[in-house]
Amino acid sequence: MWLALNYEYVWKILEALAIEMKEKGQNVPQEAIEDLKSAKTLFTVQRVDPNTSTAEAQLYLDKAEATLLTLAESCQGKEYADDWLKKVEDARIKGLGETGKAAKSFVAGVPKGQDWVRITTTDIVSSRDVHAAAARMGLECKSQNHDSILVYGKSEDVKKFIREIAEKTRPKNKE
């Protein structure tokens, strides 16, 4: 499940990494470039139709990230790749902060003055996980489509909820 976060920040960082690698004379795989282009296209679609899932775009970003960071480490060293990984992680956090700001628009059924987030569930985070996390934080939930849940409440509670769900969706590092 992928939250309707602003993954464009992550896209911008990965694009900058690809450009820098090319400037350093590295052969950036065309597949990584195509994955970035595909993600950008899907973000544009999602901006026009907010009900569109960002899951596919996130998959393209994940593939591009893995390819680019592996290339960065093999060509420039682990420290260089770790610096870029930190930038990607910071971009994800920035996207979390943007979600709270975007939640100011009107949504039918959400009381005035409350923030909200729409979650699309998949096999990574189930409807039960979303409802349980929302209940723990005192948030309200409404199922919308077969795989979409509207979660709303106090701004700080919604932000905590987003962080918890986002943490659950992040791949675990094996070290």
C-alpha cells in the first residue's frame, strides 16, 4: 500500500543522482531513466485524478533507486552512495510533511478544521492495519472504494498515523 504522499521529492533526488552520475562519465542504465520517466508520468496523472493510486509510480521509483544507488556505490564508493541514500530518505520525510498541508482541501464527510489522508490498501498494509492504527491514535475512518480508506482527525494525529503507516511500508534494511 502506498500513501498519497508527494513522491516527487524522491523523484527529483533520483533525477539529480542520474544527472550527476552521467556528468561523472558513468553509463546510467536506460532502464533507470525509463523508470524515472514512467514515475513522473504517473505523478502527473495522479495530480489530475487524486483517486489514482501511486503504487505503480512508487514501484518505478523503487527500481530506479535500487539501480542508481547500486551504480553509485560500485562507481563512486559506499560513502557516496550513503550520502545519496540520506538525501532520498530526507525527501521521503519532506513528502510526509507535505501531506499534512495538502489535507486542507474540502472532502465530503470530514468535519471542518480536521486534516485527512486517503490510504489505498494492498498486501503490504491491510484495511485492518489502517483501521487499527487509526483507532490507536483516535482518528476516524471511512471506507471509500474497495481498497481506499479516508482517515481524518487532528492534524498532529494524522501526521503520526502517516509516519506509522509509512514506516510499515518501507523495505527493511538487511545489515
